Amino acid sequence: MRAPVLGLATAIVVAACPAVASATDYCVPPNDNCAGTPVPSFDKALELAAQGTNADRIFLGDTTYVAQTGTGFTYNVQGSPLEIIGKGSGKTALTSPPGASAVLNLDGGQASVRDLTIRIPQNAAAGASGLSTWESARGIDVVEDQTQTNTHRGVVLSQGASLEDSTVTLGGSQNTTAVVFGLGGGNVLRSALTAWEGVASNYGGLIDRSRVTGVERGVYGMRDGTTITATLVRFSKSGGAGIGALAGAGAPTSVKADGVTIIGPGLANTFGVGATAGGLTPFENAELILTNSIVRGVSSSIVAVGAGRGADDANVRTSYSDYDPGGNTTFGSNGTITESNVSYVGDAGFVDPAVGDYHLRSSSPLLDRGDTVPSPGLDLDGNALITDGDGDGVARRDMGAFEHAAVVPVRAPAVDSTRPLITAFRADPSAFAVPKGTRLRYQLSEAARVTITIQRNVPGRRSGGRCVRPSRRLQHAKRCVRHRTVGTLKNAGVHGANKRRFTGRIAKRALRPGSYRAVVRATDAAGNRSAPKSVRLRVRRKAS
């Protein structure tokens, strides 16, 4: 009876354990190509995904989904991961009814979203947002209806959430903010942001390889630490600023900008970077550190505003950057500006600022003028951050958001002053008849043009240290041998062993029997000429 009892116990245990749910793909019309579970609506898919602990996915179709209420689409379930996937920007769109306070709210949950458009509806409520999330959003385009009456935000990132490879494009007339870093901070990576204010970093975060365009402000850090790297920041309003560190709420603020190009409108009362300290409580210090950066189009490049309290300091530190220091300003006893290795070259050498192209030309004086310390990372275009942009043979950071492509150093060619060397010059045989001839052999130290001069030995008389043609006046002078040129042979010599057949004919005319010599010289590609080498020849009478 033991076997039946054991089987019964096993059955009871199995029945008591709930089935482990598997991950589910939900297909929302009109997505007919999804191989998962069909559901009638996006809201229903969110409801089903929230019921388990498995990691689900929702596939949306090529259409616009409108939330049923003014609070938008919401998913805030912890322990139930979800990925929301659209058909792509411009195909899948999410929006809400006019006057809504949100479009997609993923705060508190574990839901990521990608590949779709979020459209803030007409006359969105004050403080409304297009997307609010604690997770990642990638390939998202956030836009708005052109009719708006209230302040609103494009994206709110909290608890370390990231916006990647995305765009946020809002109007600048209603004090809009493209991205807000909420509690726990956020990250903007490889994205383009446009609004009244680019980024409000309320709790710190990272902005990397992005383009931020604000009407009044580019990026402002309100507390904690904000880092900006390889980023182009622009603004267009008088009274506006590029990057600021503004201490508040009883906490210090630190903003570090490295490899940033800041472009203002060229109007009065405009500021490149600044730090403002002091508020209602002490220890509200503000620090801004600017490195490897360019500031243009502002009336005051650097501003430090201290509150006048002993505990509230506003410090701006700049290094390896280029800007006009003439408008630098400090306010209060606690505002300080510290500069090292800074310059102002005037024309930065941008490619075409009229159309927004702030790459540096190959002639820019700011190439290879940045920090000498090696830096990891990439520039705004995704290229290597350290290259030899000026072709001097030393790779170094450029200033600004863009690193110029490496230039191969142009080096003067080495001057060849070594003459070719001819060795082992001989005739094999040295005595020959025409047309059987001989072979002239020699060794060359390098490839060169070779000229072999054939000279006939004729009698002469000494005169003034020279052997000249005899005459009656010199008939009693000492005899000597003169060398009269009868022809030349030319060929291209190679490095090493060479040979040239000589039949005893020059221009089809046979040499007369007698004593001759061959003189060889070589000239290399650089024009260096060898010393001559000679060998004796004897032309015999043709055998009868």
C-alpha cells in the first residue's frame, strides 16, 4: 500500500503549488503581425500585464492610441516588468484628451518604452507631462499640440531613468521644459531637446552626446550633481543662459561640463555659464566646473553670484576652454571665478554657424587645444574623443562638443644624399670579335639609371698635365693614351647583379679592331651619381 500513498501525496503537493506564469506578448490592434496574445486595447494589455510577475511585452500597431481619461495611460506595478514597443516614431502614437495631465505615466513600475511618438494634447493641464518614467525610454519622439495655455513638460525622468536616442520638441511660449530630472535623477543620452528650458536637473543626472536648445535656458542644475559631456547647448533669449548651477532646498549643487559648445544669441544681458548660491537656508553652495569647452554669442561668459552669507559660496572653475573673459562677472562677497589654461581666439573656426554647424574647421585654432589628460568616451558624433586633429603627430582633445577627424601628419620626405655604388665591373670576355661580343657585368647598391660609355684608346702627348692630340709642336713630348668616346649604352639597373650584352657594334657600325675601355656610371632617382668604374676591352679582327 505504500506506493499508492506516495502517489497520492505527490498529487496533493502538485495541486497545492500554483503554476509558474510565463512571459506573455500582447498584441494590440491594428498590430496583426504579432505572434502573441491578441487583446482589444492598449488599456486592456496594461491591465493583463499587471496581474503577474512575469516579464511581459506589449506590441502596439501603426495608429494613434488615445487614453480614456485625463490621467493618460498608466502602469505602476513593481515586480512585474513590462516592455512597451511601438512600430516606430511617426507610426505608433500615444496621446490623451484635451486638458489632460499626462499621456504615459510609468512612475513606480518597471515598464520601459520604445519606438513610438508621444503627443501632448491640446491645452494640457498645468504641470502636465508627455512621459513620466522610472525606467528607460528609447527611440521616443515627444511633441505637442500647438495650442497650449499652461506650463508643461516633455519627459520626467526619476530614479535613474534614461531617455536615449530620442527627441523632445516643445514650443517656447509657455515656459515648457523638455526634460526634468526628478527624485533620484535621470540620464539623457544621444538625444535632441527643444523647449523654453532644455533640462531642469532638480536631482542631478547625466547629459551625454546630446543637443539641447532652449529659449531662455539650456541646462540648469538645482541640487546634487549634474554632468554634461560632449553636448551642444544653445539658447536664444536676452536674459537667458547656457548652463547654470543654482543651489536650493538646503542642498549644495554641482554641475560639471566637459566638452561642451555653448552658443548664445549674441544679445545683451546673456550668460554662458554661471553659479548662484544662497537661498532661505544655509549651506546652499553652488559649483560649476567647465573644461574643454567653447562659449560664444553671450555678453558675459562666466557669472558667479554669492548670497553674501558665510556658508553660501558660488564658485566657477574653468580650464582648457575658450571664451571672451571681458564680461566675466561676480556678485556678492562669496562669488568667485577661477581660470586656468583658458584662451580667447576670437573666431573659433566653426564650419557654418549660420546653419547650426558647430564642428571645427581643419584650420580652427581650437583643434588639439584641450586638456592633455587622456579622456574616455566619444564626441557628439560618436567619434573618438582624442585625435590628432592638427596633424602635428600628437593626439589631444579639441575644445567643444565635436572632435575633428585625425589628420595624418605631413612629413617632409627624407633627403637621399647617398650615391649609388658600383662594384665588380668586368667584361666577360674582355677580348672579343664583332659580332660575337661580350657581356658587361656589374653590381649595384640600389636601382639606378646606368650609362656605359665605350671609348677607343688612341695615342697622345702630354701637355700641361693633360693628354692631348699630338702635333708637330708636341712631337717630342712624353707619350700618353687618350680616350675618344665612340658611343654609349643605356639601361635601367636593378639592385644587385646586372649584365649587358655588347656585340661590338655602336649604332650598327662595328668597332674597328683595337684597344678600348668601357666606363660605367649610375644615377639614382634622387639624382645622386656614382663614381665611374672602367674595364679594358680589346676588339679582335674577325677570324678569316
